[in-house]
Amino acid sequence: MVSFLIRHATLDDLNAIVQLDQGSNPHPWNASLIEEALMSRANWVIEATLDADDTIAQKNETALLGWLTASLLFEQSELELIVVDRAQRRQGFAKQLLSAWTEEMASKGVVEYLLEVRESNLGAIQLYRSLGFEEVGRRKNYYVTDQGKEAACLFTLSV
């Protein structure tokens, strides 16, 4: 049986997050950026635990399916990066990570959430809008692509 757990990420997760990001993010962060995020920002992972049948094996195996890192400054929190394993998308894991982020930050007095997303990332844009985020602007030619550059869509959620 597989169970899922959202928990705070730690430096012990560094290698697994690097692998997750490299395998699922078209523009992955390098290990030093991820390490810095783990030391200075709020971080959550979603972890799948496979409970092995006792007759087959005597151990549990875990895998990170997603990671979210966000900054906190006074009454604002900004999503810096969210990544979900490419093979595990469209199962609600990003939504669960986003909920963990907004709920915990609300308990710390956050009243505004910020994020930016590539204009081509239509699935993420749809998810953010479904959670109440509103597009408040664009940064033209912000992200480099294989075909040139694309805009960053700026979103905010005020509570």
C-alpha cells in the first residue's frame, strides 16, 4: 500500500530534491541553489511511502514526489519553486504542497502570496487560478526558452 506524507524538507533531502528537480524541471536549479533554499526558506516535500508486504520484504521504501520552496518577508510569502515528479503529475500533489504552504504561512501572519510562472505553463496557471490567485502583471521576455524568450505571469493571492 502506498501512503503520502507532506513534511518540511531538510538538508537530508538535498540529493533527492536535486534528482527530482533535474528529472522534472526543464530548467533545474543547481545543487547549491537548492541547498541555499533548504537553509534559508520555508520548504515542504511530498513523500510516497511504499509499505512492503512482510513476506516479500522487511523494509519500507520512500520517494520524494514533489518539493516547494517559498520565501517569507513580513506579511508576504513568495513561491520560489514548486516541482512535481513528471510521472506523478495531475494527481493533486502540487495542490497539496500549495495548501501546506499557504496554511502554514497564514499561521505566521501572511496575508499576501506571490508567484510567477512561465506563460507557457498552462497547467500551473490553471491550478493557481483555481486556488484564487489572480494575474496582476507580466514580465516580458523574462524566461529563456529554446525558441527565444517568454513572459513571466505574475500572480497574487490576498487573504
